[in-house]
Amino acid sequence: MILEIVKYGDSVLRQKGRPIGEITAEIRELAADMIETMRAANGVGLAAQQVGVPLQLTVLEIEVTEERPSTMTIDGKPAELPEWMPMVLLNPILDLSPEKTEASEGCLSFPEITADIERSASVKAKARLLDGREIEFEATGLLARALQHETDHLNGILFIDRMKSATRTLLAGKLKRLQREGTV
């Protein structure tokens, strides 16, 4: 089922998600609905807060392209990204590399707003999968960026919080309008 994506201005976007203990039928259904919603919106990631549920749950689906390459390594061995997509992560924890990179980002909760955001070039991630297994992996490229963006959502941090102040000033009018429209 396609869910409504919460827009900037809704207070749930600023809530830190509750950790997920037991993986219930409701959690599985929410994850499936989030994947369907993300695909319908042409997104690469979606956090539970973005559908109004403050939980530590995110879904990702990264397509490898020449323009936005990504790598995933498990136990030091390259993983085939398509085999892991879509990815459902519960309670993710990231270890960010000190090396930074800047690229354009958008967000499904901020329609028609994009900005260059500085993020770590690579991350080490640790999370639970929907089947209960623990996974640890390293990611670069768009996958690393999407992991950071979605994990920020799970902690109540929005990509506008990561914008340079000059960019945020330029977008102030659009952000105020969006915030008014999204306020519940």
C-alpha cells in the first residue's frame, strides 16, 4: 500500500525513532509499504518518520549508474549491490569516514528542493535486517550518501540542517512555504 509521505513542517520529522526490538508482522508490512511508497515516489531511500512513524526503520534502493556509482563491501569482499536491493535496515548505526564529498541531494519530504550537501565519502554500517540477522558492511558513493541521509531522518535530523547557511538563506522562502503547508 502506498503511504502518504510527510512533508517538512510535520513535527514527526524531528522525532528520533524508537529502536525496534521484535520484528512483528506490522513491522514487515510497514517495510513493504515503505518500499512501495519509495518506488512510487522515485526515491532512493525512505525513513519511517517520512510516513509518520517514529521508528528506527529505513528502506533503500540504489541503482548502480556511471553518474552515481556505489560500492558495498561485506567482510572485506565486494557485494553485488542489486542482490541486496531493496534493503530494509532496522536500528542502523553508522561510523563515518573523515574524508568528505559534496553532492546534490533532495528529499521526498521536501518536494522540489535540492542542494549540495557535504557528507562522508564512505561509511561502515551496522544494522538488523528484516529476517533478524545482523549485518555489517561498508558503503561508498550514492549508497553511503543515502545511508547518511536516511539515518539522519531516524534521528530527527533533516538535510536542510546540513546545508550551508548561504544555501539555506537562498531557499528560505520555499522552506517557509513548505513548512506552512506541511504543518499538521
